[in-house]
Amino acid sequence: MEEFENPLDDQNHIHLSIQRYEEMLRNQDAYFFDVDAFLNIIDSYIEKNDPVKALAVVEFAQQQHPASVEFLLRKAQLLAMVERYGEALSILEIAETLTPTDPDLHMIRGSIYSQQHKFELAIDSFNRAIPLSDERDILYLNIAYAYESWGDYNKAIENLKLSLLENPNNEVALYELAFCFEFAEKFDESVEFYMQFIDRDPYSYTAWYNLGNIFNRQKQYEKALHAYEYCLLIKDDFASAYFNMGNSLANIGRYNDAIDSYKKTFEFEAPDALSYYNIGECYEQLEDYSHAREYYKKATKMEPGLAEAWLGIGITLQTEDRWFEAIHYIKKALELDQSNAEFWFALGEAETHLKNNLNAEVAYKKVIELEPENYQIWLEYSGLLYEDDRPDEAIQVIESGLAYHVDHPELLYRLACYYYGTHHTHEAAFYLETALQKNPRLFNQAFEYMPQMEKDAVVVDLVHSYQKNV
């Protein structure tokens, strides 16, 4: 009858070895351990990220087994972990005289060179290990990492493909390849690769997932959904796929479905702040501001540094005309991110509604400083000045905006209104006609902002003359 190894027995054996070693230290004694027992104890300390204790084990193990090359290699690896690179490389030179064909020797040396940013030497070391190793997929992966750090994403992609040829189930290589394709902006090549990979292995949920992510980044959301659906048919407990599917659904306006998809992640992973925030955004788009605020608050409770969630609370309060409360939350967002133009814009809007014009003006000026390409700020800020009986300044603001947005029709219509409201009829007619030439369909903006223009026969005739050609 065939015997099978029990992994639990192995774990118990390792645990007993560690206990016995630590008992020896407490008793200040010297017990004998075989090579495998020492290696297990060393690896256990490495897993616990305690290289100092692991080095002490190596020193003791070398006394009992001076001919074992394994301990030389472990010592080099541990010295590298504590950044004693020169000593580590010297030990590897000794090890190489004893066992020049050991692939681990070249792998450890390659890792040390990578840590030292000596990428050409690192790649050479990894390449020397390839014909000697049974883990060629790991070596190609390490070469790819070195090329990434060196900034050569094309070479990284080549080696990641080689890694997957050696081991199609290497999920780390699949994910890393997606990253490199994206960084190199090779989206079409990326899609082609994953489609071919799926043809060979249609049950690779990782490949379907990465394909969905590529389509998501290309804003091909329906194709992304298709890929995520196949991914989840294969692995129905994959939380990240449900999360990214939620993003795709939200981007095509299927907000209720997106909420369901985000919430599905909670069945497989603990809720996180970003999921709560995204759910809040979906509820906000559905104009369910109470639920939106509920989830934004959950996000801030879980991650107080998530500035966008504090803003979200403020925005939902603005929709209910709770401007004073809104300002409190918007300011919380600004405490976390002073350079976000959207936050300053929201603050300016709230201060305007509370008639705190000086505060609003400060906020709007900050938006212009941070984001002059946002044409809406020129309309809002000039509107504040005009309503504050400062029409000349309002006109100057729009003219400044036109320097960033040359011949923007909405700015031209607003400028025409300001000139009309200050009885500069010639200038008003000039800018109104210029705006009509740019976009005659937007003429109602002038009438909505300055209703008296609709009763002016000259203005109406001018508008009608352009409307005939629309």
C-alpha cells in the first residue's frame, strides 16, 4: 500500500524542532540537529522577518555541519536581508567554488544585485541559473522584475511571456504582465495576448480578470463585463472581480447593479473604505442622497483620511440645502487635500449660498489657481461678482477666462449678458453675435441669465437670424 506524506506531520516536526532549538538557547546548552531541521528553523525565522535570529541559527548550524553548502547560501541570503551586501557576495564566491552548478547560488546573487540596482549583473546571474534550475518560470519572473526596475518594460514583457510558457499557472506573472502592458501602453497587444492565453486555457480566471481590467481601462465597459462574468463563472468567490465589475457597471450608468456588485465583495472579504465610497457614489448618482451619505460616512469611519468621502457627505447635504452643515464636511476634505480644485469649488458654492461672499471669493480664486482649464469656475466666480454689484470685475474675470478658453461660447454668452446689464449695448451685441456664431443652440443661456434680453427686439432679431441656420 502506497504511503502519503501528511503535511500536518511535517508542520508538527518543524514546530518541535523550533521548540527544541529555543529550549537549547534557554538552557545554554548545545543539542544536535540534522541539516533539514536547521534549514526548517532558519526558514521559520525568515518567514517571521527575523533575519538576526536566523543568522544566529546559521552560525550554530555551520559549527555542526561545516561541509554543508546550504548554510553558506542561507547566510548570504540573510546578510542581504540586513543590507550587508559585500559580505553576502563574498560568501557566494566561496559557495561557487564548492558547488558552481547550484541554481540557488546564482538566484541569490541576482537578487542581491537587484537590491543594489545593478540590474545588468542581476540579469546575467539569473540567466546563468536558467539552464540549471527546475524553476525557470521564477527565474524569468525575476529577470522581468529587474528589467522593470531598470525601466525596460518591453524586455520585462518578453520575460514574463517566457515565464508563462514555462508555467501557465504562474498567476504572479499573469498579473505582472498586465501591469507592464499598461505601463508600456500596449493595450492592443495586451488584449491579443490574453485572448490567445484564454484560447489555450479557457478556465484561467486570472486571464479573464486581467482581460476585463484592460477593457475597463480602455473604457470598453461592456467587453469588460463580459470578461468579468467569465472570470466569476470559474471562480465565484473572487472579490476583486466583483469590485471591478461594479466599476464597469457604474461607468455605464447601471448604478443599482453596481451597488449589488460592490456589496457582493463583502461575502468574501471584509468591507473596505473604497467599496463603501463607491457605493455612496452610486447612490448619489441615483439621487438617493440619504443612502449615499450613509455609505460615505461608513467610508470615513473606516478610513478617516479618505478626503473624497468627506466631500461626498458635504455634497449630499448641499442637495438638501443644508449649506452650513455641508461646509463643515467640505472643510474636512480640504484639511486632507488643500490642492483639490473640486473641494474648493464645492466650498465656494456653499459659501455663496450662505451669502459669505468674501469666503466664496477666496475659494473661487483658489480654484482658478489650481484648475483654470475648468471653464465653469469663470462663470461661477464672475456671477458672484456680478451679483455683488461688481460688474466691471465680473467682466474682467470672464475676459481672463477667455484667455484660457478662447471663444468659448458659454463664456461669450455670459460676457454679452454682463455688458447688456451695464447698458453697454454695442459690446453686448458684439459678444452675443460672436457667441451665436460659435454655437447658436446655446442662446437660451443668455435669456436665462438675463431675462430682460428676451424682451429686447434687437437681441431677439439677432438670435432669430442665427436660429434660421440651425
